[in-house]
Amino acid sequence: MKKTLVPQIKKTLLVTGILLAGWLNYSFRPQTDEPEWLDWSNKCLSESYNPSLDIKLKKWELTLTNDYFLRLRKTYQHGKQEYYSFNLHRLNDVEYHGDDKTGTLQLSTTADDIIVQTYEDPKGDIDSMSTVLELPVKNMSPQRLDSLKSALNYFKVKGL
């Protein structure tokens, strides 16, 4: 009985040591770095943006830049373009209205910090400012929303 117990104890200690080493390695792992946050944020935004609600939309670009600007450019079938841009250090609040399938991500600033421009508009080109940018989104689970909020807040602080 003694001989069979020793290999079992050694095996248990080895497995415990491997698990402990893995846990320690993961625990002291550096936090996600800026390029990873930026890549993940852009992937999340591009996968979540829901252009299907605007049937006249031909193409769109939604980008978080490495200098902490969130930019949205929409191009319509007849050439009209809408452009929205603001620096995330001006971000005041992120709200979500909807469910897991569809909703609206509402990004707000404390003042009129969101640039709004239109080009090739039959009514004339317009330059204005806004405090709210509403993004129609899809597949926004609570976990994904929390992660996106964390990323946007990370860049907000970095931009100060």
C-alpha cells in the first residue's frame, strides 16, 4: 500500500504545482495593453454597428483611432456623406437602450464636442456640433457592453 501511495502523492503534487505556476503566471500577467484595447474596440464597434436600419446607406466606417478619436463616416446612395467625430477624453456617458439583439448605443459629451458635418447634401453642406452620438447596434450582450464601456473609459483617461 505504501508503494502505490507515493506515486499518487507525487502526481498530485506535480499537478498542484503546475496549476499553481499557471495561476501565478496569469495573476501577474500585465493588463491588456493599448494596441490590444484598440484592436478589440474597433472589432467590437464594427461587428456591433447596425447599418441595416438605414436603407439608403451605401457604406460606413466606424473607427477608434490611436489618438483617441471616435469617427463615423456614412456615405449614402446619392453621394451624401455624414461625418461624426470626437475625442474620447470629452466622453461623459455611455448608455445603451435595447436588448441583446438590437439597440442604440448613446455616447454623450458634456458640451457640444461632437463634430457633425455633411457633404454633397442637396440641402447644402452643414457643419455643426452635438453633445450626443447615437449608434444603432446589434448583438450587444451585457458582457460585450461592459467590455466596450471599459475600453472607451480606458481611452478617455489616456486622452487626458
